[in-house]
Amino acid sequence: MMAVTILSLPSVIMLKKVLKTKLLAIFIAICDVDIVVVGYADNAI
């Protein structure tokens, strides 16, 4: 569910108006890695 809200196209479009492209790419990459880590940790429990 986190990926649906964080990495959705409308949210990326809104953030694109505020952030530079490089910073937006870093934000998406960090969020993507965090979602995967939380998913693996949740499945390990």
C-alpha cells in the first residue's frame, strides 16, 4: 500500500513541480528501496 501512495503518477507529477529532477529521482529511489526493505522485514516476521 505504501508504493501506491508514494510512487503514484499524480504524486510524482506534483513533486516534479516543486523538486528538481535529480532530487526527485533520489527521492523515488530511496522510497523504492525503503518499501522493498520493509516488505522483506515484514515477511520475515
